[in-house]
Amino acid sequence: MYFDCVMAGFGGQGILSAGMILAHMAVSQDLNVTWFPSYGAEQRGGTANCAVVISDEEIGSPVIPNPKYGFIMNYPSLVKFKPRFEKGASVVVDTSLVDKKECDRSDVTFYGINASEIAQKIGNTKVANMVMIGALLKISGLFAIETANEALVHAIPKKYHSMLEINRKALSEGFEKVARI
């Protein structure tokens, strides 16, 4: 089993946290994982991305030149990573912030979800990243939603455990509502 994904958006959208949460999910299943963050000096509002590689074998490098999966939360990130995706890749896009017309590479399958809008309806815009994780899990088949929900207890710091239920709701919404563009 091998999975690689680039996750990208603005700083403050929880991109790096989403990658770390995905990594925790992998560890909970006794898989090998690398998490490789990258962000601009601006922090909140600047660009942020991370690469996550999950495998049942040893991982040679955390660098992903041509990702098989994508998790894109804003237009500048789509522009940056769209040319890099492997032929046949699957990419989840937050269609609250990215125009579907921009998902125009015919050799890549794009999936859309209004993650930011859904998070706002749930009651906290900060869980948009969890909506996106749910969508990614659905399109990749990486983990069942139950596995993801169980792993959240260990993935989310204890000081934020009061947010577990809203995070689980966000995961479920993403899992249920993602659709091919």
C-alpha cells in the first residue's frame, strides 16, 4: 500500500494541521508515514503546504515530485500544484474558494466540496480542513470514516478535545458530500 498527497492553501486554514492529523491516522493503523511541511514567512495568510506519504513499507523520501492525490484549499495553490500532479491523480478542491472552471486538466480527476461554506454552517470555519480530510478519505479509500474518528482522539491535542464532536461532524460532512467536478 502506498499513498502520497500534497495539501495546500493559505496559512491559517489548518493545512499543516490537516497533514499532521492524516499522519496520526496512519500511525494509528501501524503504517509508516512522513509529513513534510512548507510555509511562507508570513504565517497566517501566506502560502502553506505539506506532503504526506503513507505506506506499509519503508518510505525512502518525504518529497513528492508528482503527487497522486491533492488537497487544495485556494486558487494560488491550485495554480502552483496543478501542473505537478501525476497523470491519473485525484484532487479534492475547496469549491468555496476555487472556481470549478480552473479544474481543467483532463488527465486528473477533480472532486469538489464547499468545505469553507460547510464549516461555517456547522458552526466553526476552522474545521474546513476537516471537511477536506473527510472528502480526501472518501475519494482515496485510504481509511474508513470510523478509523478517522477514532484516530482524532490522538491526533488532536487534549486542550482541543472539546472540539472533537465538531471535527467528527466536519469529517462526516466531507465524506458524504464530496462530488466529482
